[in-house]
Amino acid sequence: MTTAIPRSMLPIGEIASRAGLSVPTVRYYESRNLITSERTAGNKRLFRRYTLRRLAVIAAGQRVGLTLAEIAEALAELPPDRAPTQDDWHQLSTHWAQMVARRIRQLEKLQGSLDDCIGCGCLSLKKCHLFNPQDEAASEGPGSRWIRKSMEYDEE
């Protein structure tokens, strides 16, 4: 005899299917605290229907290039016991749009600096703004020493 699942709950396979995800991906998102489930007496995961909205927010964040950590930060600002509202989405998307705009500026600067790169691989030239801003690695000797993540030094 099986216990009926309340209409407000979805088993993991159904939530994964409806969200266009694999079951392991749903489990992973849960392990990262992006979504939560409840357990049956048989230890099966059940998700509230509003989890579909949270999964849609995660997908939107990934589509614009955000990391799961950045998405988790945003989701932490939302009440965990309901679907995100239109106002919630507006707040998230406004913040995300600013992040995307900043990344676009960084990529444009990177694109512009490619013409100045001589491609020698030394990465210690004072002019190399790609991996060695202000020639910081020169004191460590010739050749490639370290790579700076993106162009954070050039943010405004």
C-alpha cells in the first residue's frame, strides 16, 4: 500500500522532468541549498510545487552566466517557503543585469587589450594587462608565474 502524495508536492522524478533537468542535477541543487525537499517515511524526496519557480530562477541565472554561488546568494534573499513573486524577480533581475553589464565592460576591455598582446607567453611585460597588471609578477622572475582571474583589477 502506497501513501498518496499531496497535490502540493512533487516527487523528484516529476520535478526534474518538469524543470527539464536530470534527477542528479536536482539532488545537486539540493545539496548546494538552492532548493529544499521534504522526506517521506520511506526517505523519498518530495518537493513543494513552488520549487519549479526556484529552478526556473536558477536556470535564468545560469543563462546569463552567473555561478551557482551567485545564484545561491540571490536565492538566500528570498523567502524559502514560497515561489518568487514578480517583485522578487524584478529585484533579482535588476541586480543581475548590473552584474552582466559589469562583465560586458570587462570583456570589452579584454577584447581591446588583445591587440596590444604580443603573444610571447612571458606575461611579465609591463604592458600586459591580461594576466599581469602593473607588472606585479616581474619581481618573481621571467616567464609565466600566475594568472589573475578575469580583469578584476580593472573594475570600476
